[in-house]
Amino acid sequence: MRSPKMRNLFSKLNGGKFLVELISLHGTQIANIIIPLIMLPILGKSLGAKAYGSYIVIQSLIIIASLVIEYGFNFSGTRLISKHFDNRAVQTQIVSKIVGAKVLLSILVVFLAAILAILQWQKFSLYEITIISIGALSLGWYPIWYFQGKGNLAKFATFDVIIKSLSVILTLVLVKESSDLHIALLLSIAASFTSALFGNIKILSEIGKIKIDFSESIKMMIDEKDMAIYRILSSSIGNTSSLILSAFSSTTTVAVYSGAEKLASGSRFFIMPFNQVFFTRVSRYGKDNILKARREFLFSLALLMLISFLTMTIGWIFAPFLVEIFLGSEFSSTIEIMRYLLMITPIFVLGNTLSMQWMVPLGFDKQYNTIIATGAIISLALMIFIIPRFGPLGMVIITGSVELLICAMMMIYLIKLDLNPFLRSQNFQPETTASQQEQQ
């Protein structure tokens, strides 16, 4: 006979909407993590370590620039749409404001890219600056926020997987040597652009006519600046690693670290969709029912920790085999780096769950941003001093240390507010919010 806790677990996992959201998000993970892993043996062996390192540096710049356009709407937009999922008029207003904001942010990114082109930045050619700009626009306009908030991500996720799978096939056919670097970049950007275009057209077909008021969009950007800062800082920490490495090391070294990082991030394939689904669920009632939010948080953390330890163990054992299959013998030094990165996975899960399933849904965006900003500054400072001496291994040490520091700072802050989610005897009050804590 099942215990009440077990019955609660099965009821969560058997919930139809939960499974649909989870499967759909795994579809996007296939497009964003598994397909790039499939691309590793193609690009690593066809381009060679040096050209592949250049490919990674350009992709990192694309991601960082896209974060300016995305502006955290993949989370804040999801939260807003999910709260008004049955109100078409409010959804239209939300979409109009977000579209207006993305237009303004896109103009800013293109303007900065144009300045770099005019100044003839020697680091990259005009073609590469153009690729970076188009890539940033494509990723920045990625419309997952709307479909996840509505709970109908399946069709978009399917299309995204198909398009990016076609990109893999074309890359296999067309990319044969290091001189084909620009073809590889073009195919990657074309797939992202096509998915973004399809998704945004689908949004407009569902919402209907939108009315863009840039003053309203600017107000939304001000209101959601905390989430934007979080996204830009937290995502930049990982993506600046390749850029910092390229400044102090060769592109071959960048390729070694990036190859290990991509293989290690593949272990998070099952983790991120769970995290995103629970973020949406906790956001719907976090401030109104903090006790239920705590139960969801603990359930999610336990599940994700179990998955992270399993994937970490499997990845550690099969690291030599995976590196040989995906990258080849030229990247044999990647094995050690990959294993160390896998050991950070549980810390990553703890930090991500504490932030996106506890602090942010309860309204502590600003406080969390202070923590993540502190971590980012420390990370960059350590990179400058440690990477020139220790290279990729130094990057692993910095990543793990900063993740652990961020977790510690979050727990100190939550304990100070008497909001430690791990204490069963904690006397949580449903009305406890960030604004009320500030008043206290």
C-alpha cells in the first residue's frame, strides 16, 4: 500500500498537463543541448580544434548579445502569461509590450554591431559580425516564453527539433574542413532564425492584432529589470569563459574546454525541463500559498538531485568513450575536464532550484540579483588571475567555487529572513513576500 507521500509523487507525475509540459520542454532540450552534442563530432573532426575553437568563441558572443534582447522574458514573460492564461485581452497586452521591448533592444544590438563594423574590429571579419548580429536576433526572439506560459509548447518544440535536425544533416554534408567555418556558422544561425520566425508568427496568429506602445514597453522593461539582470549575469558567467580563455590561450584550448563543457551539460538534459516546469507551477501560487510552494520546491529538488547524481556517475564512467565518439583522439585531454565539470552538476542543481523555485517566485528578484552580481564579479576577477596559469582546469575550479559561493549566499539570506525552505518546523506565512520583508 502506497504512503501519502508516494501517492502525492505519483499524482504529480501522472498529471496530464505536467507530462505534456515536461515532454515539450524535453523537445526544446533536444534542440538546444542534444543536437549541439550531435554536432560535436561533425564540427570537431571536420573543422579541427583551432577552427572549432573560433566557432565556439563566435557562438558565445551570439549568446551574450542575445541575452540583451531576450531580457529575461523567457522567465518573466512565462510568469506573466501563466498568471493570465485564460484572459486573452491581458495576454495581448503582455505580448504587445514584450514585442515592443524586443524591437527596442534589437535596435540597440544592431547599432552596437554596426559601430564595430565601421571601426573594422580586427578580431572578427565583417561577415562574422553580421553572423553574430543575426544570431543574436534569432536567439533573442526565441518565443518559448509564450508557449510555456500557455502550456502548449508541443507544436513549437516539434518544429524546433525538426529544423535543427535538418541543420545537422546539412552540416554533415557541407562542412568538410577548417575553411568551412563560415558555412557551419551560417547553418546554425539559419536554423535558429527559422524557429524564431515560425514561433513568433504562430504567436501573432493566436493573439491577433497587437498594438505596440513603446512607452508601455519601456515601463515593462523597468518593471522586469531584475529578471533581466539575473538572466544576463547568470548566463554570461558561463558564456564568458570561452571568451576569457581565448584572450589568454589558443583557440585549441578553447575547443578542449568547450568540448568538455558541452558533454557535461548534456547530463542536464533531464534537469532543465523539470526546473522550467516547476518554475511555472510555483510562480502561479508562490506568494498566495507559500506552504504549497515549499512542498513543490522540496519535491523538485529531491527529484533533480537524484537525476543529477545518476547522470554524474554515468558520465564519469563513460567519459573516455563519449570523448572518443563525439570529439575524437585529438581531444583526449577533454576527459579530465569533463569529469570535473560533471562533479559540479549537483551544486548547479541546488543553486538553480533555490533561485528559480524559491527566491524568484517569492519576489526576491532584486536580492538574488545582488547575489548573482557578486558571484559574477568574483568569477571574472578569478578568471583574470587563475586562467593564465591553470587554463581549462582553472576555469573548472572557478565555476565550481562560484556556484558554491552563490548557494551559500542565498542560504544565508534566506535564513536571515526566516525563510529557510529546508526546515520542516518553519512557520511560513502565505502572505510573506519580498515587499513585506523589506518593510520589516
